[in-house]
Amino acid sequence: MNAHTITGNVLSASGWRYGTIGIQQDRISLVPQAPGDPDTNDDVLIIPGFVDLHVHGAGGADVMDSGEPFEVLARMHARHGTTSLLTTTMTAPREEIEAVLAKLGRYIAQPRAPSSARVLGVHLEGPYINRGRLGSQPDFAITASIEQLEHQCSLAPLKVVTLAPEIPGHLELVRYLVKKGIRAQIGHTLGTYEQGLQALESGARGFTHLFNAMTPLNHRAPGMVGTALAHADYCELIPDLVHVHPGALLAALRAIPKAYCVSDSTAGAGMPDGEYRLGRQRVTKSLGCVRLADGTLAGSTLTLDQGLRNLVNLGFSIADASARVSRYPADYLGLPDRGRIESGAWADLVVLDRELRPIAVYVEGESVEPMPIPS
């Protein structure tokens, strides 16, 4: 890919700068040094590409589909500014999960498909969860074994594993994952505050879609939410303003230093209202939500460009909102060359208009056509 440049107000690793970003091949080669101010001129805003660590689907495709859904969902999310992501599984029988992992392993090992977000690896959400807090997960929860995890790690690059730490043996699993460099993440849990603290002390670092599918905060029984608010540095939040009340969202973002946002998107993201699949289950997209037949929320239709706008509308600066959808999730995975604009980093960029809608997207230096802006 030839060298090229982009000019505007740039949210660099050292703050807003005005000028030209240089792209050489797939990396950033030049970052402007002149001070910038996104509020005082009409130039475009250039921010880091979004890093989404919880993606079940988009564009009608679901990660657990029997076909090859990964390119479809990666292209849809790239058009909304997500430049790298983790494909996220659902709870299912072991043979189904491992069949999907084998396909994902082959897909991730191939060169990145054109106009697609980079699939960094897999977020294994279940089956090592508490069946008392399934949320929209099917009832195939099981107790983990290190032997199973070793085999699953051989099939695809696992980056995050959601588990319920209160289940006997799961603290040992947390320690195993830490040794493997995989993020052990607390979620779909009936655990107490004290059990959450034990998990953090064993090496767990994050919380899966905080507030959802876990024991809530009560002033005499702080629950897993209390553990996160009191002790966590990282957690996932779904900023669609449906999964979490804006007040609770603000409380978590104030309490947890590097709380980051995920889409938890399903096949219905980027699609009209109607019926879609989420793993083994049928879900209905309507009024901006995805639900099971009994009304249970079942993932979202969110894309992270809308998540960014929601945070700004709640009063966050563009720079803070951007960190929540780019730098902090990259930091959580230990990726110092993604989620930020600095020399040598991957050329993952989103160019925004004044309404914070993507007008250009670059994935590893490749220009990707964004979704059309509604008239």
C-alpha cells in the first residue's frame, strides 16, 4: 500500500494536535505536533479506530453460524469505525463450541480480508458460567477443566474467557489462564463480593458487561458489581443506554479507571427489525433492542460509533469517550500499538464529521468505505 496522508484535528497519544498524519504501508509514520482544538474550527476529527472485545455478530451473521460468518460481521463493524475486534462465542455443547473455534483459528490465521476489521482472537463467553445467571445464554453451562481449555487454546487464539469464579475449581482456572496470557473475566455469575475479590487476587482483571448477568450492588451485600466498583481497573460496559441506565453507566465510568465499552452486538446490528439467530436461539430485533421470546435482553444492535456518540451526549469529552472505545480495550489486551495515534502504531483510524459520524475509516492503512450518513 502506498504512503498517504490525512489532515485534520488529530487525537494523538499526547492530546489534540492539528496537522497531517502520515501512513506508510500499514503503520502511522507521522503525527502532527501543532496544538489542536476540536471545538474551534470546522476541520474533521481523526481519532483511533475502535477496539471491540465483545462481538457476537452483525450484518445478519452470527459467530456460531454453521457457515463462514466472520468476514460479514468484520466488514459491517469496520464500516462503523471498529478496526479490530474479538469474535465472541455463545454457550453451547462442547462439540459446537470447538467446531466454531476450529473455523475461527483457520480464519484468523489467514491474511485479513479486504475492508474488514482485524479479528484479534476469541472471547469465549461460556460455557464456564453459572446457570443461575445465564442471561440470554442457552443452558449448556458446565464446570471448566484445564484439559478442555488446553484443547480449546490449541484450536484458536483465545484472548478473553468469561467465567463464574464461585464455581468450585474455577479459581484454579483463573490462575491457569493468567499463566497463558489470557484475560480471565468475571461474568454470568452469582458470586458474592468476597468471591469476586478472591478472583481478582487470583489474577482475574475484567468484568463481562458490568451490571448485566451478575449479582447486583446492595449496601449490605455488595455483590459482584460492588467488587468491580471497589477494586477493578477494567470492565466492559454496553453503552446502548438500554442494558445499563445512564446513571449506573456514569457511576461505573467514574469508579473504574479504565472501564471500556463493547457492543455485545448480534446478527441484527446494521440490519432492519426482524428475527435473527444468537447462537442456538432465535431473537427479535425491535426498537433498537434484541430480545428472546420471553423479553430477556439478548445482546445489542450497537456499533461503537453510536457508543461513542452516546458517551459524548452524556457529557464525556470526545477524548475520554474515544479512550473508552479504543485505547483502554487495547491496553486491557496488552496491545501498545492499537487504539492510539502515535508513530509506529497500526494505522487504525476513524475520521469523524462534526456530528461524530464516520466519514472515513482506515484499517491497518487500508481505506474502508464507512456506512452512509443518514440524510
